[in-house]
Amino acid sequence: MVEAAVRPPPRPSPKGEGDHIKNGEQVPLIEVRELVKDFDVSRPWLNRVIEGAPRQLLRAVDGVSFAIQRGETLSLVGESGCGKSTVARLICGLYEPTGGSVVFDGVDLGKVTSRSEMLQLRRRFQMIFQDPYASLNPRWRVRDIIAEPMRSLGLVKAAGLCDKRVAELLTSVGLSPQDMDKYPHEFSGGQRQRISIARALSSNPEFLVCDEPTSALDVSVQAQILNLMKDLQREHGLTYLFISHNLAVVSHISTRVGVMYLGRIVEIADTNTLFERPLHPYTQMLQSAIPDITMSGKPRVPVAGEVPNPLDPPGGCTFNPRCPYAKDKCRVERPPLAPFDGASVACHGIHDGWIPIRTAAHA
Amino acid sequence: MTEVQKPGTDPKPGEPGSVPASSDREPLLAVRHLRVEFNTRRGTLTAIDDVSFTIAPGEVLGVVGESGAGKSITGTAVIGLLEPPGRIAGGEILLEGRRIDNLPFEQMRKIRGRHIGAIFQDPLTSLNPLYTIGRQIVETIRTHLPMTETQARARAIELLQEVGIPAPERRIDNFPHQFSGGMRQRVVIALALCANPRLIIADEPTTALDVSVQAQIITLLKRLCREHGTAVMLITHDMGVIAETSDRVAVMYAGRIAEIGPVQEVIHNPQHPYTMGLMGSIPSIGASAEHLPQIEGSMPRLNAIPRGCAFNPRCPRVFDRCRVERPSLMPADKSLAACWLHAPEMAAPGAKSDWAEGAVHG
């Protein structure tokens, strides 16, 4: 019993032996189906009544579907406002989806009604946030911060066991057990992010949603955190959903990458495939926009325009006003995300064959 | 340099190696032994400690470093906008041979904008939200140049056109909130260019922008500097931006310059162990390393900068001398690096291979 209390969840081994295989097919750990999220950005009620202004909805996530297998890292990349963080929050239950469903290990989270069942599921996924200065309560000691998920989920009752587990967690993220009596302000940004990771790991989750975990950090610290995340993934068999705007970071950490634009996934593929052969014009544009640190002098695809106003997105393919290959069809018909030679891409030009397929030459 | 400089003894200005010379041209900006201190209740913190560099006319000098390295403070000191308790405690700043660090506030105000332009990170806070952008640009132009309202407005439209704002004659009467982030940064660049300054201090100009917009702004900055012959001090933490834009780069660490040299050299052939670590820790697309090389630990706080070389507790090649004596910038291949590995007696033929074990000769 003592052992069970220290390491709370008696969970199946990460590389499943049969229990997540149905009809010979592996069931993904998490699956998102046609997820939609609208935000109400209308004027206040009185203004609407007086001015006759209509109700206004902003569709932040527009029919996003993907699945993540156990032990995999799926990254979502895109520019600000593309809906990647909203997807992360929808999965963690911080927002209620307007439509679609999130299925975790075969259970539709929207259909779970009993609180105890929900708590059981909640324990198995956690989230790491971008800003380590805002995501840790400044008035709490590190011990309480890290033990919070265990307490609120009722995993550990005895205080002594709790401390033991916190010490264990601190060591595993590269901090010292003595640090548990300190307050967050005594730590640097990188160390704080380590505390966030320890907190996320405290309920022994299987799935971590990481929303820009290294964006607020300096490069040398970013390298430390990325290495730590990879080590933890290997040791604990974790599955990650990684949200980032930095393509280089994404290429380093992920097994698969989804590119988002205005609330939709425009391309999703294995990391190597995506970076060696970007299909969607937006993916190509994003890649060529990264400053070239090797100074190889390769020519850039000229980038035009900015992300349009999401309140009034263009018809058809939302990328059409910026796309150098856009034709009439793109302005009218919304392209579906469909498989294409080892990847999935939402682009008429690729599927109908008028966009040349280029492979990026990385030395 | 035949003799190693002893710590604390400032090399005389003008001596070879004391101020890294960018080229044979007369420098536009020369910063010599700059020292910036902050008086706090818990004692004096040295944010910038003996920093020297020059910028030639038309040159782009990148200043790179992690947060707290002192890169922004250096920029603020140059434009004379250090706020108390920060103060310049030593050294001098010369613009076209004229000292500007000790000028009274009103005189400095005339130089700022007219001779030195500034672009800051957040384009929303650099613009006044209550005035149209036209009014802000016209006011800036008329402060520095003898122009009538009509002339200034015509020039403002011209500038907006130049920085790539579509339909400038209509947009000039818009307020900042009516522009997107990238467009706002273009307006800020137009403001910095108003009086045709010879030098622009750009502090993280693209950090708040998305990659696609960042690429546009970098291209714009490069084109404008080429066309106007404006020199730029580009402060950023993003080595990629530096690689795309700069001619030379200074790498800062804990308030000191660790390495300064041509951008190609610093990126492909770094000489200071910190630069090597920094370059290694940047993830790159296509590289399939399981682990990124990482520098252990983090940058020291200003009140706890170690003795000797500030990088010594994190340095993989540290030896005894690093813990005691502080290295000045010394020639290292085609760059200058503040590292004892490049001390003349270490650079004896054949000595390069056994750097690591601290084999100090002489």
C-alpha cells in the first residue's frame, strides 16, 4: 500500500501489450474529431440593442482532427492567432468545445458525466504553460505547488509521503530536494519551467500538453528544457502535444507536425517528411521565413501579407489571399485535409497537381 | 599585443586591440570602456562592465546575448535614455568623434532622433495611441528639420510609402490601433528614419512579430540601411536574425563582450566557449541530434558575477587562470574573444590541441 501511495497511479505499461489494441489496430491515446471552438466577441448587450449590431462570433478552431499515438510527440505550429493554443486548452478541458469531440484512450471526454470518472481521466493528462512567471503561484512554496495536483486529485493523503514524492520529482527534473522550501521568485526562468514540469508529472500522467514551454526562455536554457523533456518522455513513456511557433524547436522535438492556419490544420505529416518536402504553400512560406542561421545564401520564397482578420476570414481556402498559386477554385471551395503521399494536406493545388512539389534541400 | 593585459589596468585608447576596429573607416559610433552601474539598496550592481566597440558608417552591428546580458542597457546608454538608478559610471561614447555621454538632457534630445534613431521591441508602446500616426511623424520631422506642416506631411507620406505601407495618403490619418503588428513596426521604422539619422539603435525590432512578418521587417531594414547608408546597432537574442542582417556581431555575457567579430566567423568559427555553446544549443531544422548540446547552469546574477572570467563556472574548458584573472578581448583567429584560451602564450604553434587541460606555458 505504501508503494502504491508514493507512486500513485497503477497504470498500464506505456508500450501497451494488447489492452489498447482493438481489431488489430492501435487505438490512439488521444484523438480529436472535428473540434470547433467559437468565441463570442459581440459588443455588450446594450450596444447591440441600441445600435442593432449583430452578435459576432470568432471561430478560433474550425474543424480540427488529429490523433496522437502512445509515446509520440505531435506538434502544432502556426503564427499567433492560428488557434494552436485554443486546441491545447480544449483538450485539457480549460475550454468547452463548441463542436466535435476529444477522445482520450477510447473515452469521449464530452460524454463523461460522473465526477469520479472524470477525476480518474484528468489524472492522466496534464498541461505545461508558456510563462513560468505567471503559471506558478508566487505565495506558495515549491512543495505545495508540486503537490497540488496530487492533493486535488486525492492521490496522496499522508504529508510525509507527499514530501518524498516531491523530492523525487524535483530530482528527476534536475533540481535539488532542498528546493521544495523555496518560493518561485528564488528561481530563474529555466528553473521555474522545471518546477512546472515537475508539477505536471506529479500525478504520473501519460499525456502532457505543452503550450509553448520554451518560448519565454533563452536559447541555452531552452536547450536544457528540450533535452529534459526528451529524457522524461523516454523514461516515463510520455505522449506529448507540443504547441510552438518555432519551427526549429518543433523539428527537434516532434515525431509528427501539424501546421495550423486560421483555425484549421493545413498540413500534417511526419517531421522528416514535413521538413524535407513541405507541400502546402503556407508550410513552404513558414519554412523559408525562418532566418537562415547557416547563411547558406539560399533564396527565400518572398512572403507577402499578414494573417487576415479571423472575424472575417476569406472564403474557400483561408490562405488564398497570400498564396502565390491561388486559382479561382481556392477562393470558392474549402479544401479538405486529405492524404497525399505520406502526408495529409488541405490544398487544391497539391491535390489537383498545379503546385510543383519541391523538396527542401537541407545540408 | 605581446603582453597580456593585467586585470584592472585599462588599455589605453588607441592602442591596438583596445577598441575592436571594424574597418579602416572612421567609426561613426565608438564606445570605449563603458561601465553602467545601478545603485540599489543592496549595493552597486555593474550591469555593463568595460564594454568597447565601434560601428562604422553604414555598418550593421548585431549585439546578441541572453536576457540579462546587458545588451539592451548598452543600447539605452548610447541613446542616453538610461533611467535612474542606472548611470554611466565610466568610459565614453563618441558619435562621429564627439562625446555624447556627458551631454545635458536638452542637447541629447536634439541628437536623439536627428542623429540616432531608435526602434523598440513593442510597436504598440512606442506609438502614442491618442494621436494619428501622421501627426506623430509630422511632429518628429518638424522637431528636427526646418519644414512647414505641408512639407512635413508630404515627407511623412513618402516615408510611409518607403516602409511599405499600402495607400499611405489614406493610412496617414489612422490611429495606431488600426494597424496590425507588422504594419505598426513599419510605422515605427518610418519614425526612426524621419530625420535621416546616421545611426539606428534597434532593440529587438522583430521579437514581438510572427516569423513571416519578421522576415518582411528584416528585409525592409536591410534595404533601407543599404539605400540610406544608415548604420544599425541591432540588439536581439535571435542568432538567426543576426545572421541574416549583420556585418559584425558582438556576443555579450554578464555585462561584458565575450566575443566580437565578422558575423560569418562568429557563427561558423566561434572562438569563445560561450559562443560555441550558444551556437550549439540553437535547434536547427534538418539536424537529427537526439540531444542538443547544452551549457550547464545559467547566467550569473549581477550581484554574483564570479571572479575572473564571468563564464568560468559554466565553461567546459576552464583552467586556473580563468578563476582568478579577468580576460580582456584578445585576437582570436579573425575575431576578438575575451578568453584566456587565446592568450598569446597559449596560441603558440601546436598548443591549440591541449587547451583543455589548462596547460599554461610561460
